[in-house]
Amino acid sequence: WFVYPRCKYDQLNNPYRRYCLSRSNTARTVKKILALKQACRLDNLKVLATDLTFAPELTAWLALQPRGHDMAWRLLSKWLDVCLAKFQGQPATLAAIATLHFWSTKDPNEYLFHFHICWLNYLERQVFDDPEHGQTYELGERPFPINEDGKRVPFTKAELAQLRAIWKRIQRNFARFHHIHCPSLEGDGEVDIHVAYYDLNTDRGVAGFSNRLKYMTRPPIVDYAKASNNNPNYPWPTERIQKYTTKARTFGYWKHLKTLIGELPTSDICKLSPLDGQPMKYVGRRTREEILEHAHGQLGRLDFRKGKPIRGLLIEKDLDTLKALDYSTYPNAGWYKAHRYDPGALLAPQEPP
């Protein structure tokens, strides 16, 4: 069994509500990509995952600008355009989805501008242009090259160095235009770019892609909740952390997936396993006691770090806390509605009258 807590919340910015919402959006995206693979017969479909990190000086400067996020997105568009022109070999369109994070995972109150990007290894190319019948396109694979050590990878070491050089040059030009002093961009040092890939022909690859999307689209309030739970004296979240929605932007033919695959059937609405990406069967609601009995008193936990699963067992202290919970003292829905404008009460609920 995979057990998902059923919680009541009244605030739209409740961390658990925001977390669940991002997960549901992720499942729909994964199903669309798998439907595209089947509809267009993309036998070797892979997803490339790339992380782009801004220089510390640019992060500090962008954080103070009213339209700092828009400026960051424009830099990403430039990088994608240059990279595509460099590696495609002929006019083509890529498919990518990206999110902008302005915070550090370990310390959400600390600024760290960076992008998470997923793109497909198939490019859309025009193969026919008829004035009467319109244009015809096809999806062609960009084969993975063989690295210097003989392994087939998304980019060779030389190509990856070029990607880093392009990102560094774009940031340096931006810094000079806005008169930002950036010592970290001077000299021969490389900037941070990390690349991985997921093979959608394997269950492990599908699960990895799904978990990667969840990591990309989570809002900062989720990381803040984890940090504040571990540190009771952690500072209060800023308004930006509370309201940021981590909206994904799509590029290329990713924008037109519905046109390529049509509407997904409603029968496909179900949760996907976080371990193999396969649809899971809903078995209904279960009480705490039923779950503990089914697990013979041993409950596992599953967390993810940058899309990679981290497993473990609940320790005895966690189990004792779970067993000791008294749901009768928790506020009911009417109590939440009566105190919806009282942030202090919502953060530390009292027993209902």
C-alpha cells in the first residue's frame, strides 16, 4: 500500500494542499508524454533533465528587482535558442518544460536563482511545404552521442563544456549590460550545469521522470514547511515564499501536445506509482489502525531528493506519535471556517468549543 494522508485545510497556501496540487499536475504531464510516445511511435524517447544555476551576484541582484523573474526567463530563452542552433544541425523545434526556483532547498529563506528543465530527445522538423495543403512536420530523434570514454550520453564532455560556456557568456553579457559586478563570472572557471536523462522505455525511467517533475514543480512553501519542522526557531516565510506558484513554462511543440495526442480518456485519471510509474489501483480509505495492522506495525517512508527515491522505516518515536494522535481534539470544518481570518489560530489550532 501507498498511504496518502487525508487532511482538512482552509487556506489556499497550506503547504500540504500545494504539495498535492503539484503532484496531480505532474501525473497529467507524464501521461501526455507517454501518450505522445505511443501515438507518434517514438521508440527511443528519452527525457533530458538539466539544471541551470545563476551566479551568486546575479541571484542577489535579481532578487531585488521587481521584474527579476521575467529577466531570468529571458536569459533562459536565449540559452535554449543558442543551444538548439548549435546542436540541431538543421532548422527544427525542440520540446521543453522549465520551472524557475528562486530559493535554496535547504534554506528557503536564502535566494538561489536556478532553472530546472526537461526536454525531449526528438526534434520537430518540417519535411513538406505545400501552398494548398499546408506544411507537414515529423518528429526526428536526436541520437545520443558517444562520449570520450565510449559511453552513449546526452552530451559529450566537449559539448557539455560548450553548454556551460554559452550559459556563462549569456550571464556575463547580462551583468555588463546592467553594470553588475560579478567576480564569479570572470576568469576561466565553469558555471553550474547538471545533466541527467530518463529512458521512457523502462519503468525506472518513467518513475524517475515523474519524480523529477514533482521536484521541479513543488512550491517553495513545501521546502519551507520541511525546514521549519526541523527548526522551531526558523524565521517566518516571506510573502514571496507563501504565494509563489512555480508555474512551468513550455517551449516548442510541448505547447501543442493536445493537438498531437488529443484528449486523454477519463479512465486514465489515477495515481502513478512513484517507484515504477505504473497506474495504481485505489483500494479506498483506511483508518490508522487498519494501516498499522496491515503493515504488522512497521510503516515505511518514501521521500525524494532531486527525483531520486529515498526509502526508510518509521522509527519507534514516529510510530508512537502516530498511535497517540487523538482526532477528536482536532478542529472540525466549521471551526476552520469561523477562524479563516485568524492566521495565529490556523497555525496553532485550539480544541473546538
